[in-house]
Amino acid sequence: MNIYVANIPWKASEDQLRELFSQYGEVASAKIIMDRETQRSRGFGFVEMTDDSAARQAISSLNGADFLGKALVVNEARPREERSGGGGGYRSGGGGGGFRRGGFNREQ
């Protein structure tokens, strides 16, 4: 099961997150999401556990629990939604005169 973990302290490491969840069962992976530009933690991450029963126990036990001075928000991760490629919708050309092929556009 994939678990979403929010309100992770910036000073926390992925190893510390893995250790916290491993108290409840086998942790397949623990990932803290980092900002691309600053390389700092964005304060949330994902933990994947191999056993769904252990994962549910971890969720119920760790949601609201203190982790390095902050109360964690822990719940089952929702499937990632597909991102659309465009900015949405049809963009019409046009608008305000100016130069066009064949010279300056002016009324005749």
C-alpha cells in the first residue's frame, strides 16, 4: 500500500521516515518530495509498505503523531491523476492589427 505523509519536518530524512514506519511492518520505500529549484523538502512524501494490514495500522497509529516536533498527517495515497499536456482550450489568434504577411494591415 502506498501511504501519503504530510507535515514532515524539513530536517527529517528518508531514513528517519522509513524507521518510523518500519515499527509497523516492512517498508518497501520511503520518499520525501524535494523542491526542484531549492532542493529543500516540500514537507510531504510517500511510504510504500508491502503488507496492507500493517500499512493500515501505521496510518491509524501515526496520523496526528508527533514526528520531530510536528504532527504528521498520514493517509492512504490516492492514485496519481494523469496530467493533461496543454494549457486547456482553444486559443484563437487575432487581436489588434499590426504587420501581417503582405504589409501593414489597414482599412481600405
